[in-house]
Amino acid sequence: MAYYSATKAAVHSLTISMREQLKELGIRVVEVAPPAVDTELGGDLRDDPTATHGGMRVAEFVAETVAGLEAGADEILVGLSQQLKADPEGMFDTLNSMFDRG
């Protein structure tokens, strides 16, 4: 979980830096933080490759992302990403319990 979290934090930091550096050139940098989205990715690892893995529906994710873009948001947090921003410690505990191998 540490590598995953550190990678997410690095991408967030890079996005903030790029947004600042590029704004005078008229380039808008938008960060989209998706939750798990229910795609076919990993289907070959499931007993039923067509079964859901429990993520957000693609159409719902796209709709929320487009709404954020249309609203001019610089940071678009979708699904669980919103909860992560609001309560990082609580989400840390939740995510760790999901991947607890003990």
C-alpha cells in the first residue's frame, strides 16, 4: 500500500507544479483522480471474466469527469477519491484493511 499511496501523492504534486508552471502559457492542467472503474481490466483473473469487480460504472465515471471539466475544476475527484481527500486517515485505514495479508 505504501508504494501505491506514494505514487498517487507524487502524481498529485507533479500536477500542481505543472499547473503553476504552464498557466502563463495558457495551458490548463487538470488532475482527474478516478476510483476503481469497472472495466474489463483484470477480467482474465476472475472466475467469470464478464463479472464486475465492484468498481464504479464507466458511464458514471465519465459523466462525473465531464461535469468537472465543464465546471472548470482543476482537480476532479470521482467516487472514493472524494472521500480520500475529505478523510485521508479514514481512507488509509479502509484501504489497508482491504489489502491486509495478515
